[in-house]
Amino acid sequence: MLISDFQGKIPSTVEELTRLPGVGRKTANVIASVVYDLPTMAVDTHVFRVSARIGLTTNAKTPLAAEKQLVKFIPEEVIPMAHHWLILHGRYVCLAIKPKCNECGLSTACKFYNRMKIK
Ligand code: SF4
């Protein structure tokens, strides 16, 4: 398909990439962002959880809903980098089961943290 439909080149748009067998939206967004530096946001489990906790997304029930909210509000030029910020923050600080809120530099701005403080 790469040869027949895309002249042997990896396409750059999410729409084209997701036409390729085995390429889902998350993978397509990663390729568009990392390879082509386009303002697309791949939402994995870390991005989904961290965005919701901080309050960057509101009531997003699916990765696609989260993606749409994130790309709407994050400035285009930092979206490819923001993807990595969110993943790394989720991997090392805002852990799924036990987030390290006391070590987190975002606590004052974090919706989850501030809600917990009130309780
Ligand atoms: S304060 Fe806690 S919940 Fe909020 S982003 Fe930091 S680690 Fe995650």
C-alpha cells in the first residue's frame, strides 16, 4: 500500500496514516508529531490520565475526546513537545495508582491535587 498508494513514502497526515493496515489513531498521531513535527497529540494512557487530573481536559471519556480538547487549547507550536511532557510526567511523577503529588511542580495548578486538599 505504501508503494501503490503513497509512492513509497510514509504519509504525513493522520487521515492518510490511518488508512495503512495496523495503524491506529494513536500511532498515526505519533508519526505525524515525531517524524513530521505536526501539531497532533497522541493520547496514550499517561496523557489521558495526567491531562484529566491536571484539568487540561474536562469529562473526556475517550482518547479522541481528550485529544480534541488538548489540541484546541495547547498552542500549536508546543503540541509535539507537550505530548512528551505529559507522557514523562505520567511515567515518573503522576503515577496511575500513587501520584507523587508532594514532589510535583504542578500541584498548585492541578485540579486533582486541589480537590484532594479540600477534602
Ligand atoms: S499534583 Fe499530583 S495529581 Fe496533580 S499532576 Fe502532580 S502528581 Fe499528578
